[in-house]
Amino acid sequence: MFWGKASKVGLLGVLPLAAAFQPAQEPTVFHSGTRLVEVEVIVRDQPIRPPGVRASLAYFLDSGPPFGPPGALHKGLTKDDFTLLDQGQPQSIAIFRVGLTGAGSSGGDKPVLLPPGAVSNRQDNRGHPVNGASAVLVDFLNTRFGCRGYERQGLTKFLRSAAATDTRMALYTLGENLRMLYDFTDDPQKLKDAAARLEQRHGQLPRDLAAALRDLGDVISVDGGEADADRVHAPMTLKALRVVIQHLAGVPGRKNLVWLMEDPRRVPPAAMVMAQQANIVLYPVVVRTVGGSFGPDASCVGVSLGAARDLAAVTGGRAFFDVLDLNYAVQSTEEDAGTAYVLGYYPAENMLDGKYHTLTVKLHGKAPDKQPLEVRYRPGYLATKVALPPPAPTPQELFAGRVNSARIGLTAEAAPQPRHPGLYDVRVTVDLHDIHLEQHDGHFTGAFDLSVPNPATKGTVRTGTIAIDLLEKQVAAALESGFVVNVGGAEAESGEVRVVVRDRATGIAGSLRVPVPIQ
């Protein structure tokens, strides 16, 4: 028994074979003796600063790219163009490839048809695999009142632009509460409708967007000063960021966080630890006006651009220096995901000493004489023999939150029980690639817990343990097609049934919100 009070789930059967719903998985490659370390490297031309920009912004711009889009991606490099050093020691590049699993539009991903009414935590509503993701966090909480109007202007422009593209992302706002306005798997029409109403100015906004724009956060700095604001806002920020990072960590592939904020110096250090551990790349966007007067008394002037660069560099991301550059930041995450150079190496066993190691990547004579290159990558890693897993959400967070976790691949559909109005039969297909199996005497065995909430008794769940015992031929078919569990008599809450699957061996869990048909 786990996750509070629980009773036995009504299981109608366990079927090891189901209609295929996942794209083919890449084969697992084992390398004896040590750990594979991969470094994602982004190479761009340094953007050329427009004439006159430096003079007009000299008050707070000491160096770095100008406003607007980053430089062009530098393509066509080969393995021999790179030198990779770990703690200053050259490493042999064993793996080299170009392009990561994309984080933005579906691109060339082949859609996989789901049965009518079925949903998956690893596919969007168009059937495209969700491989990699970007989240946008609009931070009202840590933005002074005088800057919030300009911040909203940037959000409005971004929504209009995103609605016209095929961008795959999650959109959050942080005020006194964290609000998710859009999820990776949501219908793009939802974003288009919100943008259209913003265009009308006086049109009625969707309820969640209207609430988010009213939630400007706890303005404690009015009475208590910045010290008190930091004291109160830091734990609120950390709690919200933990949810966003867990959401991203539950998606396979490259994860990016575009964070619209006023002052990067207010980011709690613990938040950076979480981002690094989950291998999330940060793209801070500083809220700062570029019009009007500049100086220490201006209502919204950025004084921490260096801090923004430092924040981005910790994870291999890039900083942007105006709220209206939010579109460029999201575009940059998509381009970086599709064109990164991936360098993989196997450090010697004695190098894995449990300490933080500094990484250095160098290029050999590829920078044009008049156009230096911008090279970005994460500056280091924790040299443990086994890579540390990202922070895992608690069971309560999986059930209470709005987002799905794709750490265990799930697809499901719900059908009403004709003789029992209000109850549903839910067919859940579990990706066995994510379940730990042991091999004994030709049998592959394992177990996972499947839970659904129990709305009749608030705060409780119904849990059943599913044992797996398959022969070699059976497990091969189940790995290809999925492992099916039928749950009978599930109750819906707010028009959906939340399903959580937890691997008993590893503790890893996945979740899925399953909409129910209207009865």
C-alpha cells in the first residue's frame, strides 16, 4: 500500500499485447567499465552590433550580444574540428552527432495514430512524439510593479507570435500562484484563440489567462523593502520552479527553460542545482525597457545583465536582454535543439571521483577573421560512476498537478460503464522500456503499481500492483507494442481520470490525465 489510503483497483485483466502506439526506440548501447558523458555544443556566429547601439546603452551594457536575434548557426563542423578537455585533460571523442531530439515544432517526426479517444503522455494531440520540450516561465512575482506593464506587453507579443507557429512548449506564469496556461500536448487552437482575443483588446479572455494576468504576485517590497521581498519570494519561487523542472524532466530529450525575469540575481541557488541535475538549459530573458530615459532612477532599467549571462552559462544556455526578445529566445531553443553538436566520451575509471569536473571545448581555426564564433556548452558535470537522476516528483504532486509526467510512457482511453453511470473502464498501455525487469530461467519479471484517485474520499487513491512474468518471446512483443492493464470502475474528477504508474524496483513514476466521454 502506498500514497495514502488505498484500496484494491478493480482489474479486468492484464494483456501483454496491444496496438502499437510508440515510435521505435533506439537500441540501448552498453559500454563496459565506465560512464558515457555527453556534451551538447552550440556554435553560432557572434551577432554584429548595429551602429550606435553601444553608445546609447553604454550605461548598462558592458559587453555581449545586442538586442534581437542571436547570430547564425555555424554548421558543417566535424569531429576533428573539436577538442574536448575534462579537468584540462584531453579526451577521445567516442561519439559525435549533429542534432538533438527537437524541443519545438514537430518537424519530421512521424505521427503515430492513436485509437479514438486515447491520449498519451509522449504524444501531442496531432500524434507527434513529444521528444524534448521548452517551457516559458513569465515571472510576475519577482518583477517590480513599474516593470509589469512592459512584461505583459512582451507576453502579449509572444502569444500572438506563438499562435502563428507550430511551437511545442509549455507556458507558465508565476505570481502569488504558479499557473500553467498551455501544455506540450495541448491543442494549438487554444493558443490561437487566446491570441485572437488579445488582439481584440476588449474581448473576453480565457479564464485561466485572465486570472494569470491579474495575479501580479505578493508585492511585499512596498512595505518591507527588497530584503523582505527576497525572504518571502525566494521559497515561493523555488517551489514553483520545482514544479516546472519536474514537468520538463518528465519529457525525454533536450529540455529548455525560457525564464522571463527582471533580476537574475534573485534566482535561488537551489533552483540552479535542480536545473543542472535535471540537465535543463536556461535561457533567461531580462525584463527591461529600451525606450525612454536611462539611468538609476528609471522605472525599469536592467542593472544585472552580467548576472543573466552567468545564469545562462551555468547550463549552456543564452541570455536575452529585453522582454520583446522573448520570441527570439524560444526560437533559439528550437534551433539549438536541432543543430547542436553532441560530443560523447568515456572518462577513465579513476577520473570518476565524485567531484565536480570542469569541461572545456575548443575549435580548431574555424572562426572567420572578422566574425568570431559564440560557443556554448555546459561548463561541467558531477563525475560520479552513475549519472544522478533528476529530482522526482512526489506521488501527491503527480496526482495534484495539472501536468503529465512522461518518465514512464503511458497511453490510455476511458469508456463509460453502461450499467453504472459515473464509472469508467480505463485501458492503460505501459511502455515496458521504462519498467525494470529481471531475467531468471528464461522469464522476465518485474512489477509496477497503478493508481487512480478516489474522488468519493478526497485525498485518497486506489492502488493495485501489477506483476509481470513474461517469456523471452513475449517480452519482445510487449516491448514493441506495450503492456496493457484494464482498470474497472474508475471515477472521474473534473472530466478526467488521473492515472499514475510507479515502477516498484526504481520508484520512477509516470502520469497521464485521461479525458472521459460525456455521458
